[in-house]
Amino acid sequence: MKSLILKDLYNIGHNAKSMLLILLVFAVGLIMSSGVESYIISAGVLCSMMIVTTFTFDDNCKWSKYALIMPVCKKDIVKAKFIVLVIFCTVGVCVGTIFGVSGGLVMRKLVMSMESIVTMLFMAFVGLIVSVIFGSMSIPLVYKFGAEKGRMLLLVSFAVPLAICFIVYEILTLFGVEITDQLVFAILCVSPLIALIWVYIMYRISCSIFSKQEVIG
């Protein structure tokens, strides 16, 4: 399992500088227009997309064909992808928080105080949850359609969770449930459990798709 994770981290290593540059460029635009909070979440989501790139590397070197003749369980291969996704999202949110706070102070969009520190940490938590949910949707898509088509279907990774949230919102509104700050806070408190359930479902779907494939790439 450890070797599967390190493989993807080593492969993606040479893209690290490019991603840092992209995050830096996005920082200038998003912090000025949408604020530090939006940038932190966006940074996590952007880094979550790198999981698709790891599949592209696997396809280019025909790694999956090699993996299937090794004593490696297919479930472990899928599990490693999800762990790598969480690592990407965590790094993205951490870097996004550093860049966001620094940029916010320089652009005078943020005033350093205990309240702002707590807010930024909370937004980092939200960004991690959101990026993991969005990113995990892309993994079964790539297993099903391949890395290239999966990359084009990344919008689906964002559309499906957003559509579910919209449907839930409409149902709550239909039953007269008022969306209060207390309700939003309660949802955020249980969001780690929601994310865990969502990731598990995506994991099971990915395992089901992968198990039916003899060779990928």
C-alpha cells in the first residue's frame, strides 16, 4: 500500500512547481475578487484534480498492465488512489491557506486577529471537505472512461455533488424548513461524516468498475 501511494507522489512531484505557480496566479485574482475564503476552497479543489493526472501517468507507462501481474490486490490499488487524493487535497488547502492569508494581508483584504485566524482555519476545514468530495467523484469516472475522457468529465465531479445539495435544499424549502445559521453550522459539524460516507460510496463504485476490467490503459 505504501509503495502504491509513493509511486503517485513521486510521479506528480515534477508538477509541484507548476501547481504552486497556478495557485499563486489564482491567489492574485481570487483574493481580490472573491476574498481569502473562496481562494482557500478553490486551492483545495484545484489540487484535487491532480488525482486524474496520476491516472494519465499510469496509462503512459502502462503501469496498470504491470500491476495486475503482481501480488497486489485491486482494492489496494483503488484505496491508494483515494489516499493520494486526500493527501493532494490536504496539501492544496494548507498551501492555499498560507498563500491566502499572506495575499489577504498584502492586499489588505484581511486583518490579522484571533477571529480571522479561527475563520481561516475553519475555511481550511471546509475546503478540505469540499475538495475531497469533488475529487472522489472523479476516480470512478476515470476507472470507467479512462484518464483522457475522465479529465473531460471533471465537470461531472462538480455537478453531481452540487446537484445533490440543490435537491436537498429544495426539499427542505418544500417542507418549510428555514435555512438558519444554526442549521448551517449543524450541517458543517456533520460534514466529515457526510464526506466519509460519500468517499466510501465512490470507493465501492471504483472497486466494482476496476474489478470487472482485465487491463486498464
